[in-house]
Amino acid sequence: MAIARQVFCLSAFLSLVHGRSELLRYSVAEEGESGSVVGNVAEDAGLAPAQLSARRARLASEDGRQHFRLERGTGRLLVAERLDREELCGQAATCTLPFELVLANPLQFLRVEVTVEDINDHAPVFPEEQVTFKILETSNPGSRFPLEGARDLDVGSNSIQAYSITPENGYFSVSFGTRIKGKKYVELVLEKLLDREEQSEMGFSLTAMDGGSPPRSGTTQIRIIVLDVNDNSPIFAQDLYVGQVLESAPEGSVVLSVLATDLDAGPNGDISYQFSQAVSQSDSAFVIDPFSGEIKLTKPLDFETAENHELSVRATDGGGLSAICKVLVEVVDVNDNAPELVVNSFSSPLPENALPGTVVALFNVKDRDSGANGKVSCALEDQLSFSLRPAYKNYYELVTVSMLDREETAQYILSVTAADAGSPPLTTTQTFTVDISDVNDNAPVFNQTSYTVYVRENNVPTVLLGAVSAADVDTGSNAKITYSLVPAHPTEQPPCSCISVNSENGDVFVLRPLDYEEVKQIDVLVRASDAGSPALSSNVTVRLVVVDENDNAPLVLYPSQDSSPLSSELVPMSAEAGYLVTKVVAVDADSGQNSWLSYHLLRATDPGLFVVGAQSGEVQLRRPVTERDPTRQKLVVLVRDNGQPPLSATASLSALLLHDFSDVRLPHSSLAMEDEGDSLTMYLIISLVFVSLLFLAFMAAFVLRKMCKRKELKGTHVFYDAGNLQSSLADAATAGTLPHPYCYEISLTTGSGNSEFKFLKPILPSLPPQHCTMGRGTDDEQDFPCGPITLEDVAPDNPGMLSVEEFNSLSFK
């Protein structure tokens, strides 16, 4: 389909607040396919196609219908839907579809008008398939008989151009033309006299032909009935009747009356009225009284649908003669339509950092009424943050006038009221709900300026101490808070590794046990950061105070407990009660009441001789020294703290009671020797316990081995001679072990240097009778009965005990 394009630019531009208007004109044939190209708007407007997308170009029409669409990529204007000129514009001579091309940043309006050109897509249509005329036979040649012409919805050259009669009969011809206000008429013209007696009826076809290419036609059948003489047709008082009626008039209201007269008398003079059928359906809103010619409403009219209605009324007399008149009914507008508010664009949510002057919504207002009833004004309810700004013609912008704060107001409900100038005025209210989207403009805030938490020393690892809490008045990810430990200053070392904070809920943990004596408090810096971009944060100081536990026993500083032997305090025999012997000095690493020390006399050689100051630790004589008191006095002082439970330490000290301090060397030597003997005894006891345990282990292994090899060992004998046994015992004494068959005990005495072996229940092997001899030497042998030998046989004077010398004197064969 060929598409013609015409572009006209206005010589003058409208000066607006934010835009300017240009006029672009195009033409397109109706019935074009969807997607047909109308023209290139970008090229004609001097815009690059990229600008259309960047400036969010869109089409806006007053009636809201989008007959065309814009291809932003190329700037071409395309047909959006099939265009029917007759549906859009009816019988209007020209059919123009106006709309605006709206561009943003900056705001610009381009007026576009597209003329829809008619094509010959409709054939002429007669209102009736058959028309009957009753004509008197006395009718003179040249008589005219009006009829309803055919209707062709096309216009211009595509409308009806000619009428013809087929087949031609010589009696009638057709005449058509234009009369009042450009109204067309069609008449049958009688070419020669009729003779009812010759032919009472005749019929032919009337064809209407339009001027399209190819032409289209419509046909109706004409039936002629020849009557006897009725030589006067009805005549209307007016060829055109004009009446006005309010669109609010109720059903049954009288619009007007038509009147026709007939000079004939009798039945030929009786006139009846009826509407001549037409293609238009507007007749259904009217009804005519067939006898009075009174036209009434059958339903209310709507000015916005049709401003006037054209009717054809036929008056027919009793003889069949008729006349036609035109009736024009004009509908008077009333203010029955409220203004319409059409939103073209609306931005919500709106970021809270939007600058003043930001366009929130673009809308236009219209009113289907006319005159003052169609004049519309807009108003915004009292708002401090928004205002209305006229944009172009009946377009308005809703813009911001001040900075927004979502934390103060998260949502605005704006009411725009459009009111017409009718009486009474009609209004329409459009509500805009503007949500304010969050911007990360608020840092987290802690609920305390600082935090102090307490933990007892020697705590278990990962103990929960408390929590820090921060809140952010932003929303979404801008309000999601994470916690972390940070150095107090960028140059400082990383924060203490013994403290951790949960990044999600702010719980503060101690990761390892703390010692009050090492650290009494720790100050760390906790940072709360939101998840915004960029992230905002705030810091708070958390002070961890370590609470002391009684975990340190008192430490005796004097007298020193490390020296061996202990130093002795010298006390003269002449000392009286209250004499200060010495002072026990102790300290406690704990603090508070856990470090309060008290001193008590735990043990003493003579408890009644000494007294210890509970608070001072001073050791004094309770009474004077007497000759009966031992020269060497041992004291054990208990030092106890005040914790729960209390811990204690002991201080051992000794005192020498002397007549003369020149004798101090002898007691000191004896004391050293006694201490040395005590130490040696302790070492021997430990060795004996160890050897006993080792012996039991060997015995258990030996018994198990004997049980497993009892049969193999049956009949086998072990012989020990004196030399072997003596050497074995000597080795055992040296190495700390003896052969398994012997249980023994070693007794060492201090000072003498002698050692004894105590054999307990020795287990000796069974010997055959002929080999069972024992003696203390080669000259002194003694026979014993065969079988187990006991110590009673060897040493009857001291059963169960045998010295080394006695044991070495024995010999076995």
C-alpha cells in the first residue's frame, strides 16, 4: 500500500516552561496493515534515533487511544492497529488524528497530525431493498418523485457519483443533486404520461455507482403502481425543521412537530407520517406520531456521542402521494461529565535524595463537555514537598519542591483535584501514592555510649559476656548491621585476640581463659557497619573488666622455704613472754578480700611456747623459756587468704634456744645431719615402693610362664651354689632387683651405714634328697631333709629375718 507523507513545520514555536512544540503532519491510507510506516519522526524533527531512547520518547493522545506507535531505534512512526476512516471520522471531509510526541530531559512536546485518507472500501447501500411508488395516471411528464438515496460511507471521489435505471423503460429517469446545506437528493422523473389501463404496474432497478477505482455499486428495486387520479401531493410547511433538546431531557420529551398539507379531499387528503429508513441508527432515539407528526425521545441523548441528529420524515396521503422533509435535532450540552485525568508517567518509589524539581508524574486532563463545562483546572492539596506545574496545553507535572527524608516520611499520599467550570462544577480526584525509597544516609547508632562487661578470671573458653546493639533507621540492606572489632587508631595493633564479637547479633565472647593477675581490664573498639553503598559505620568502646578469683595461694617470702636446711632463729634462754622470734612475711597475687592474709600456728615442738599474730605474722614467745624446753624447736605456720574457698600455704621455721650465742655451731650441725637423714629415709621409701611394684610385675609374669610350661619343667631342678647365690644377691642389691623366687626387704639405718636384707618367706627350689646339704662353709656342712627350706631351719633364733652375712655363709648343693 502506498503511503504518502507530508511534513509541515510551524513558523512559530510555543514558549513553555520546560519544552517547545513543533507540528509534524503525515498522511496514511486507511485499512493499512499494522506496522506500516507512516513517516520518520526523528528525521523530520531533527533528532537522532538514539535521542528517542535516551529521552524516553512516547506518544500521548487526548482520547488515550494509541493508533500509532513509535519505533525508538529508527525513529519511524508505525501504524499500531488497522485504521477505519469511517469509524474514526464518519462522513467528515477530512480525518485527522492528532497526538503529541513527548520527550523528556528536557521536556519537549512535538505536535503530530496524521491525516487518514479514504479508500474505496464501502459500496453504496440503499436504505430499502424495494421502494414502491403509487403514481396517478394523470401525472404530468416532468413530475418528480423523491426517494431516499443510497449511502456510501466513503467520501470524496469514492462517494456516490451517479445513478442509473436498468433496464431503461422510457417512462422514468433519475435525477440527483445537492440542496440545502449540501444535502444530496435523488428523484425519479416521469418522462411521459402513464396509462393505467395500458400498464397498471411496472418495475426496474435503480443503481448507485461511486467513483472509486474499481467502482462499487448498490441497487434497489423500484415498483411503480399506477393509480387513478390523485393529483395533489402532500406539502410540508418547511423543507427543514430544526429543534434543540437538552442531553439531560428524559424519555418521552417532545422534540418538535412536523406538518404537511394536501389539497386533495377525502382519503387522498389524509396524511400519515413516518420516518424514512436510513442507514444511521440515531433514529432509534426518536419516535414520530403517525397522525400528529410529533417527534419524541425514546431514550436520553448524549452530546458527547453525537452533537446533532438528522432525520427524514415522509408524509403520505391516502392516494399514495408523499413528500419528504428533513429534521435536524441539535443536542444542547449540559455539565454531565466530570473531568478525566490521564496519567502518562508516574515514578514511584522515589529516592529520598531526589533533588527539588524532580518530576514525579506527568498527566493530562480533559472534559468531554463543551464550552465552560469543558474548561478544567487542577489543584494539589496542601503539600510542602510537592507542587503542580503546567507543562503543555492541558498537561501538568507533579514535581518535588524540597528535599525528602524517608526516615521522617516514608510515603506521601497526594491528591490532585481536577474541576471544570460548569454550574455546579464537577470534580475528579486522582491519588498518587509516592513511596520514598531508602538511601544509606544514616549510620548505625549504638543504644549505649559505652559498654562495660565483667568476666571472672579462669573463665571457660568462648563464654558469652553480653552483647552490643546498634540500630539503623534506614531499611533493607542499608539497615543490615554487622559487628566487628577494630583498632582504636589505624596505626595500632589489631585488637586483642582473646575477645570476639558475633558479626550478626553483636554477642561478645571471651575466647580463652583470662588471668586477673596478668590483665585486669581490656578496652576494645566495636564497629557497627551497615550494608549500604557506601557503607556507614559507628564505633563504641567495650570495656572488659576481669573479676578476681581466689586462684593464687599465699606465697611465703620470709623465711625462705627454698633453703635446705632451713635457717634457725636464735632465741636466748632468758627471753621473756612477748619476745619477737621472727616474722613470717607472705603475699597473695589475688586482690581484694582474696588477698587478705591471716597467720596461724599449725604445728610446733612445744605449741604452748609460741604464739603467731593473726594479722601481722609475728612469731612471739607466749611464755618465758625454761630449762625443760627442747633446745631445738620446729614450727609450721599456716598462711591462709580470705577467699572462697580459702587457699593456704605453710612456712616451716626452726628456733634454737641457747644460753650463749657462741654455741650456735653445734646445734646447726646436728640439725643438718638430722635433716640429711630424713631426706635419705624419704628417698629409700620411694625406691622401695618402686622396686616392690616392679617385683610384683615380674612375679605375675613368672607365674603365668610357670603355668604354661609346667609340664616341660616337670623333673627339672635348679641348683644354686653359694657363689652364685651370693653374686646374685650382690647384683640385686646393686641393681635394685633380686631373683624372682625371693621376696625381700631392705632396711637402712641412718648414721650406722649398715644395711640389712630382710628375706620374707623365701621360695627355694626343691632338691633331691641326695643333694640337699647346706652349710656355712666347707668345713661346716649340714644336711636337711629334701623339700622346701624355710628360714626357721636356717635361723631359728630370728625367723623371718636373715642378715647379709648370714645369707652369704649359706651354701647350697
